[in-house]
Amino acid sequence: MQRRELFRLFGAGAALPALSPDLFAFFQDAQPKSGYILKTLNPHQNTTVVTMAELIIPATETPGAKGARVNEFMDLILTDWAHDDERQKFLDGLADVDKQSNALFSKDFVDCSPLQQDTILREMDQKLAIEQQKRSRVIPRTPAGDNARLAGSFFRVFKTMTIYGYYTSEIGFTQELKEEIIPGFFHGCAPSNTSSKA
């Protein structure tokens, strides 16, 4: 898969059920291997990403974003696929989360209570919804091209990467969606329900 195809999907916000088997396999290959070492996110940024992603997809009877190592997926995308400007925009967005948190609660996002963290994310989500609503009234929807890549607001990109990172991980796919990574069997020729008349 070409880099532009990956970012076209991120830019379009394509739904996971629409992924072809080849595309799904690509995203699974983009999952970090065991023992992955962060290359882009520093420890504070990583803790912020882990906390935010876990609030978006929390652990329930199945592991959440933290258990699926979504933070490592994001780091891998930012390191190996994003352009310098895209990477910097994402990191600036993370820094802005702390600015918002400090403005509201006088402390960094990771130092806030879960209720305060939830308040910040809900506010970001409301701003994103308003932005998307305004954009849909003004700009006709067109398929995202190569220039879409990691386009859009930081929180939109963050949510999209969280969803892709989670649902293409082994945990998200097998435990949450209860799908098999490799189908167990193939139903070839099956009898037809139509009868032929002579």
C-alpha cells in the first residue's frame, strides 16, 4: 500500500467495515511489534496519548486502547508515515491539550482527575462537531485526495488514529469485534436454491 492511500483513508475517515481484506492486512502490519520503542513521542506526550485514547476506548470486559497499544500505533504512524509538518501539527495539538487543561484546571491533562479529563475531551469533541457541521454547510463533500493525509483538526486526527489503531489490533479485532484474523474455512461451491425445469 502506498503512503497516500493510508492517509487518504485517515483523511476520509473511512469506516472500518469498509476495509478490504488487503487493506485490513496492511493496517495490521502497521501495528507495532512486541518490544516496540517509541521514536517520536516523548514520555509526557506518550502518557497524554495513552490517557486520551483510553478515555475514547476504555477497557470494559475487553481491553481498551491502552491494552491494544494504540499509543505505539500512533507513534509508528507519526514516525514512519507522517511528513514533518504533519508530525509537528500533531505534537502541537498534544501541547495544546495541556494548554487547555492548564487554562481550565491549572495543571497538565495527565495530572487532572478523570472527570476533568473527560470534560476537556468532551469540549474538544463539541468543537469538532461544530467545525464539521459548519464545513458540511459551506464545502461540498468530495473524496479526500493525497493532500488530505492527516488533515483536519488535531482531535479529529487523534480520534481517527485511535479507532484505526484499536480495531486493527489483535485485541480490537478478535476480542472486541469477535472476528477471526484468518478465516477458519472457505465455502466454495454451494448448492443453488433454484430448481431447473426440463
